[in-house]
Amino acid sequence: MTNQRFARASESMRSRDSQLRAHGFDFLREHADAYVDELIVEFKKEQNQELRCWFLELISEARSPSALRVLAGQLESDDESLRFWAIRGLEMLDTREARHELYRARSNGWIT
């Protein structure tokens, strides 16, 4: 996969056209594992809350160990949607480290 395809898809997600947004998201969901590093970069720099949730959902779909820190970092988020995707992503990752982060968040009362 090329970065050009990623750039087009992520730009489509920012379109005002709902069909273009859905097309960009669907493409990235199908290829999330190939673009996890790029998705993490986009998530970190994105200001729009809806897009941040979409990027975190895509990061979760990648099921990549390199996403552990980003997902764990959102367990304390004030945004319920970000917490949801962080939990879901860690559950899908299903590694010892991911389970530890979920346990830690539950112990600290950040999630139930």
C-alpha cells in the first residue's frame, strides 16, 4: 500500500460529502493493519472529536502491538467514545500487556 492511497482516504474522511467520508473510512478499515503508524500520527494531530474517534476505531481494527500506548493513553479520556474504542482496541489486541492496561484502568476506576 502506498502513502498516497492513505492520504486520499484520510482526506476523504474529512470531506463534507457523507459518501466520500464513508468510502475513505471503509478503505482504511480494510487496510488498517497496513497503515497503523499513519493512523496513529493522524489521531495524534487531529482536532475534530468525531475524526479522532474514527481514527481510534481504525487503530483498534489494526490489532497491532504498536498501538498499545495510544490505546492505553485513551483509557483516561474524558470522551466516552474514545474510551470505548480504547477498551475495544485493547480487547481485540488481546496481549498480556493489553490485558494489564485494562486491569490497571479498572483498578484505578477509569473504566468499569
